[in-house]
Amino acid sequence: MRTIKNILIKIHPKVYEPAEDSELLLDNLVNVKNKIVLDVGTGTGIQAINAIKRGAKKVVGIDINPYAIKTAKENALLNKLKLNEDIFFFESDLFKNMGEIKNKLNINRFDVILFNAPYLPTSKEEKLEKYLNYAFDGGIDGRKVLDRFIDEVGDYLKENGIIQIVQSSLTGEEKTLKLLKKHGFRAKKTASMKFPYEEVQIILAKHI
């Protein structure tokens, strides 16, 4: 168990443990006060929990990993949040189950959508154990999941909504900005953290 930015987090061997990229988003979260937030790839639930602590009206965390959903629910309770009242977690491969989730919660679209993407370029030899691999594996060019997310995210965002994406410079900053523009967003890099072989970036996007 760890405390990160005043958030108590229980970790699980099959769930991505929050690292520097997670903290970068925690520190640079947009204003979510009284807003409805979707946290895609929620993992331990740390971003969803942070959003509630920052005043979000309602937060939904989704993840393809069932162990992540179980862990995120436990972490919400550890932080004394009202699970299934203002913070919710559901299993979903990106937006696959969002129709059912939106109907259940009576939510149409979201004000803010967060995504700490699985952004590492990954060969077959570099793949990890199944559930952990979901958190890292971005395919050969690092864009396999991120591009799907960008293609679909506009269907779930309010007209003046905001997207925050965490990605690596290895994934291609300009590629992300161009694809977002193609889908009707104005996007820019708003924060970054440099490492010897890459830069972890936050890309913020709004409807044009």
C-alpha cells in the first residue's frame, strides 16, 4: 500500500502501479469541479479518486482488466469515497460497454475524459503477463490503443469538453496532434517530464 499525493493506494500484482506518468497527470488535472469525468484505463483508480477529491460531481472509471476494477473499488473505499454514489468503476475495453454504462448511470456525455494510454512500442518478445500487458502494450508503434481511443472519444464528450491524454514522445507527439485535429479537436502539449530515452507528455484537446 502506498500514499501518492495524499491518495491511499492499494496495489495488485496484475494491475499497473502508479508511476511518474500517473503523477504527471495528477499534478496537471484540468478543473473538474462540478463536472462529470470519465477515466479510461483507470488501473488502481488513482486518477478517478483524484478527480473526486478535486470536486468532480461524478466520476466513472473503466478498464479492460477485471483486477483493476476490483482494486479501484477497494481504493475508493480506502479513501472514504462514496462508491456507486459519486464514483463508479466498470469493466470495458475502451468504450465497448459505454452504452450500457451510460444508460445505467443516466449519463449522456462527459465534461472531461482522461486517458493514461498504453503507449509503449511493444514487440511480441516484449509482451508481459496478460493483464499487466494491457497497461503498457501500444503495439509496434505505440499507437494501437491510442488511435482507437481518438477515433471514438468524440462520441462521448460534451461539446465544450476536454480530453487529457498521457503518452510518450516515442508514440509520436505530432501524430497525436494531427489525428486529434482530423477529428475536430484543437490540441497541444501542456506538460511533460523528460527521461533519458523519452519524454512523457500530456496532450490536452478541446473541440474546435
